[in-house]
Amino acid sequence: MEGVRYRTLPEKTADALSDYLYQENYRVGQKLPNELELAESFAVSRGTLRRAVEILQERGILEVRRGSGTYISGRMGLSDDPLGLTLVSDKKRLVQDMLDVRLMIEPETAMLAAERITPSEIRALEEICRKLDAAVEKGESYYQLDIEFHRFIAGCSRNLVIHSLYPAIVRTILLQESITDVRTGGETSRAHREICRAISSHKGSEAAYAMRAHLMKNKERFRER
């Protein structure tokens, strides 16, 4: 049993680094500080830090790009289908039911985000909104920015369970797009700005209300289609 409980220093460092990335709400594709900086921050050797990064790469949390650096993986260590939803054949029913689940979860997530968001995260959230506005204005696809917006709010909530459920929510957004094939960019931009304003002002109740209104509108549009 002593052997089972024993954890190596690289494993402990990997866990500490993973916690740090989550607490700091690192975004998909964001680059980590260089190896020397991280090793100094966690008070370990560069060899230990390198092995810790390898462990997180094996878990699907980090991605090492040769000659460029270490980045947050698009998978963020999560299964592509944690709830087994790919087995559901009735995709329209799946989207409807997941929109119901989102209505149960995401307004409260927005409320938590409003309470816990940091100044740097406010700036990042506002930047996502600006990019989405620009994409809509140019007539470009904005769905990846839509996903990033909701994913980022989930990270700001600092809730590990919500974070783990997010791949299923992402799947719903993409599936809804493929089924309806309807563009509502202007409405999405306005809704996102309202949610962002409430969260940035640390107004939890208003953030929850704005998120609920946004999702209810999505649900109504889907039913109409």
C-alpha cells in the first residue's frame, strides 16, 4: 500500500501545473510560459518540469509544438463525448433536450462567473465579443467564437464539474448549427454583449437573466425550424 500511495515529484508537479492552468483559466490554444519560468515557479528542476509537461500531454491537457512552445490542447484533457451522446440517433430530440439542460446549468454558470471573474478575464471575454461582432459583420462563420464565449464563461465559474460537462454543450452548439442551417449572428452578438456586460459588472442575477434569455431564444428558434 505504501507503493500505491507514493507519487513521484513529476506527477505531483503535473497535478500542481494542471490546477494552476485551471485556476488561471487558460484558454484553448494559449501558450504557457517557457520551461525555465515554469520550473522556477514550481521550484523544481527543468527535467522534472519537462516530465510533468509530458504527463499532461499524455492526459490531453497540453500540446507541445516543436520549436514553438507548449500550448493548451483543444481537448483540455476531456473526452470528446463524456456522456455518450453520439449513440443517440434522434439528433433533433438530442438538441432539444440539451438546450433544456443548458437552461438548467448555464444561467447559474454565468452568475458564478460574474462573482469570480478577474480583470484580465473581463478583458479576454470582451475581446471574444469583439471578434464575434467582426465575424458577423463580415458574414464569416462565428460558431467557433460562440463556443469559445460559452467555454470561457464556464472557466470563469471556477466549477470543475461544469468544466467537465462542456464538451457535451459544444457538441450541441455544432449539432444545432448542422440541423437548422440558419444564421442569427446579429441576435447572437447582441445577446453575448449583454451577458458580457453583466458578468463584467459582477452582476450575477443580471448575468443569469441574460444567459437564460439567450438560451430561451435559441430554443424557440430551434422549435420553429
